[in-house]
Amino acid sequence: MELKLITANLGKINPSSIDDYLAHGGYRALQRVCDATETVSFTHDLKAAGLVGRGGAAFSTGLKREMAIRAEPTHPYPAPEWIPERYRYSSSFVVCNADESEPGTFKDRLLLEGDPFCIIEAMTITAFLACATVGFIYLRGEYPLAYERLTHALRVARERGYLGKRILRDDFAFDIEIRRGAGAYICGEETALFESIEGKRGEPRAKPPFPTDKGLFQRPTIINNVETFANIPFITLEGAQAYRRYGTKQSPGTRIVCVSGAAQKPGAYEIEMGTPLRYVIEELAGGLKPERTLQAILIGGAAGVFLKPDEIDVPLAFESLDAIGATFGSGAIVVLDDTAKMWGVLLRLARFFRNESCGKCLPCQIGTQRQLEILERMTQGRSRKLEQTDISPEELRLLRDTGAVMRDASLCGLGQTASNAILSAFDKKLIL
Amino acid sequence: MLRHPKKKHRQYLYQGDPLAAPPPPELETILERHRGRDDALITVLEEIQNHYGYLPQRQLQYTARELGLPLSRVYGVATFYNLFHFTAPGRYMVRVCRGTACHVNGSRQIIHALKDKLAINEDESTPDGLFSLQTVACMGACSLAPVLVVNDNTYGRMSPESAVDEMEKLKRENAILDAEVRA
Ligand SMILES: Cc1cc2nc3c(=O)[nH]c(=O)nc-3n(C[C@H](O)[C@H](O)[C@H](O)COP(=O)(O)O)c2cc1C
Ligand code: SF4
Ligand code: FES
């Protein structure tokens, strides 16, 4: 079912007016946290609510926060020289990952453009609980409107005392900086994002140490996706029980799915976890255009997997998607009807990974190139009748080998998932 | 000894440190705000590009020196991110989305139509300096697929014909602007 939990304010409030936000219950959650006598319960609550990251990795948000709060301070004070002076005194950082560049995903943009104060409030709550004094929003460079609205929102929040020194109480200071990405998909990966904020090439770091121990400027860092943050004010205010009323047992809450491709009414819809994919495509997105049939569905973005038309009844929740070998990923659902050329789509995906691989580790740097070459060889000279090609078994084995090496040996998620979608198309016989 | 008759040897003579002079004032104002902060490198490069339209070599050398970074670090960063270019782009930066959603809605035909219309390839500019063509992986406007972005304006639900029409419109718009400037 469609259920507006975190998108309730979108389109209803004026995104540049803090008064409007306050009138719709804004900053009540922060007030509650700042007034509380003990704060451990909020993190326990978040853990109990079962919220997991919406950025792709689906890691428990409560656990992440707890780990960051518990992390040992990495540097003795005074902090080392190489940390820029204004960040030197923050014992940890809160980062919002708004570098949304997964093809087919646009939910973060809508949230930031429609309800910027909600994200700012959520970051402030997190900062209070984790004792951070500096936060970053790493915003994708290609989102000028979101940048404008966020800059304005930050300024207004500062003027009204919701950011800066003495936020709602005397001993709490916090401020947020926006950093704009410079056009690199890999900077969405959390450690690459830190490198980028530090002014370096956005190449992922080896993990561990995890960001909760050594993240930005080697300090404990809580990094979450925009949508993850958007859930936090509700959970803080209403508690875990209320949150668990929605969704399924293992995946509570809601999820924003971005439907695009051959649907009649493409767009972003907030659904309760467990809603069948069929309902999303046929009811919310208005189904296919007349006289077209469904060929495949790409779920989870470029790193996701293809679903066959007969898998359309799967409930959209982490556990049920896992069970059929799919992932929720970034929430992107690309619908392919019978006019789409599968080979062309696969070539696009392979080219995307070839272009976006940062080149730091060999399996992915070489593997993504070989993967594209193998696919190009398979399709060579058959541009007219691509759907009926015979694939030579050797080529297919080579493709699978390449995929396996990338999955097992790559440093970061990009390489590890670069072959998922392509191999799933072969496995499910979508291109024979 | 064989010498190329036209080769100007003077050109290769050492003429002193080209960076001996202080940075030009416009660069100075950009660098002033960030001196000594190597985490600001990307911001500095962005500001330089906003000012000059691209990243001139000399300016990068100044940046390295003034921020106290090796030149390799500056170039390493500048070449890593897609946003930065090293030659002047056209007045209209035309970017065609080639993401999955746009692809299945026909962005391939659009890029072909634009290549024909402008007679350039991807990552090239027209000789009159008006248009540059680029492809991107997704613009985050997939519900409007296929998407075309010119500078910061997004055009949704394009077709090859309407994309070509937009180019015509921009050309006319530019001619009007030019006429106004001259007047
Ligand atoms: C190649 C790659 C790209 C990613 N891109 C994004 C992104 O654009 N936005 C995002 O929120 N997370 C992205 N992630 C996931 C982040 O690494 C990280 O898991 C996430 O920001 C954690 O937030 P969460 O716990 O709220 O999901 C990406 C991961 C990988 C491996
Ligand atoms: S897997 Fe790919 S993107 Fe990730 S670090 Fe290695 S080369 Fe870079
Ligand atoms: S795929 Fe083109 S805008 Fe997302």
C-alpha cells in the first residue's frame, strides 16, 4: 500500500519556510531529545525499531549509531595538524550521503527539495546523541535546486537557533556544511565520499577500519543515506513500537521506490514494506502502455538484478527479495517492456561500470573492461537480430569467471556488484 | 646536424620561473579564502572552473604552489572528477542522460540525432564554441525520461526531433543575446 510516513510533508509544506515546518510538527523530535535526562534510550529505540540503511547496504542504523558512540577516540587532543582547524575539535562527524547517482534513483532529490528541514533535524538529533559538532551533507553536483533549498534551509535554521551554538540548550553546538560532488558515481561509496570531502581523489578505502571507528578525518563517523535520515524524526518521536506497526516483521517501516522506464506514470512512491511489486507497477505507476507486454524488471539500480515477468508478485521487503536472490538496493525499479532491447540495456550497464570504476583495485578496473568487451563480442555484427543470438559457451564461461573474480576480489561494492545485473539476465534466460 | 627549418629554438630556452610572478588577482581572491587548507582543493578547482569556464594549466600550477600541494595531487584530483575539463567548453553544455531508464525510453536515438545535428562527437565542442556534448549516467530525473540537460536546465520526455528543436531554439536565443550585447 502507499503509505506516507516520511514523505507526508512533500508538496504540502513550503520547503523554504521553517515556520511551515514547525507548524507540521517539525523540531519536536529534537526538542524531545534535548530535554531528555538520559539519551541511551533513543539509540536503543532506533535499534529496536529495526530501521536499516536505505543507501544500499541495508545495515542497521541503530547499530551503526551505537558503534560510533562507543568508538574509542582515535586522536589524543590536541588533534593533529593535518585536520583543518575548524574540524579539529569535533570528536565525531555526522554525514548525510546525498550523492545519489545510481541510475534510476531520484528519491533523495525529492526529499531534499521537498523537506530539507527534516533531514537537517535528523542530522542534528544524531549529532546530539553522538556528540558531534560538525556535520556534512555531500550533495550531488548535478542537483542545483536541492543545493539552493538546502543552503537556504541551513541559513534559516542558523538564524532561528536550530544550528550553531546553544541549540535548544546551553551545551549543544552543531553546524552543517554542504559539500558538492564533482560528478563521480563512486563518491557515493562511504569511504570514497570521505576521501572526497578531505579533498582527495574519491577512491574507496579498505575496510576495516569501518567508518564508525575511523571515518572522516579518521574520526568516528555516522554516515547515512538521505532517506534513512528522513525516518529518524518519526522514530525518535513515536518510538520503536509505533514504527514497527508498519511494514513486515523483518523489514519494518516504509520505503520510497522510484519507478521509471516503460511505466505509464513513472515516479517516486512511498510504500509500506511488503507491498507486492505488482501493486507498485500496475496500480501506483499505472501499468504499461497499452498493447505492450512486460519483458523484465531491473530492481535495485545498476547493481541490482533483473526479475522475470512471473516474479512480479514478490513482496517488496528485504527478506522476500533476498529469498529470490534480488536486492532492494537503492529502491530503483526500471520497467522494461517488449520494445526494450535487452542486449542494449546490458551493454549500457557494462559501459556504466567500465566508466565509473575508480581504478584503485585491479579486479574491478580490468574486470569491468573485460566484461564490456565480452558483451560487445557477443553482440558483434548482430545488431539487427540481437535477441536470437547463440551465445558461445566459452564466452559465457569467461563472463561468469570475470564476474566471480570481481565479486570476490574487489575492494568496494562497485566491483563486487558490477556483474550482478548482467549475469542475472543470463541466468534467468531473459536474452535468449 | 639536421634541424627542422621552422623550429623556433628560442621558445625552449629557459626564461625564468613562469610562476615567479604572483597569481593574477582573480585567482588570488579564490586562493586567499582557502590558503593552507588542502581539504578545500575540490572547492578551489570548482571556483576556478566557474571563473574561467575550465581549468587552465597555469592556474593549476599556481593552485598547487599556493595551497602547498604537489602538482600531481592537483592534477590527480582534477582528472578524477567528471565535472572538470581542461579545455574551454561551449556556451551550452548539452548533456544527454544514458542511464537505464532513459535508455529504454530511447536516449540512444537522441544522442545520435544530436551528434548529427551538431556534427560533433561526445566530449567535443562545436567550432563556433556554442555547444558541447556530453553523456551522463543518470540525472536523477528518471520519471521524465529520456532527459536532456543544458547547463542547469532539465528537459524531460524528449524525442530526437524535440531535442534537435531545442538546439535550434538555443541557437536563436544566443543570436538574440549576441545582438543585445552588440547593441
Ligand atoms: C559504488 C557505491 C555507490 C554508492 N552510492 C550511494 C549513494 O549514491 N547514496 C547512498 O546513500 N549510498 C550509496 N552507497 C552506499 C554507501 O556506501 C553507504 O552504505 C550508505 O551511505 C550508508 O547509509 P545507510 O546506512 O543509510 O544506507 C553506495 C555504495 C557503493 C558501493
Ligand atoms: S572495486 Fe572498483 S570502484 Fe571499488 S575500489 Fe576497486 S576499482 Fe575502485
Ligand atoms: S536514467 Fe536518465 S535521469 Fe535517471
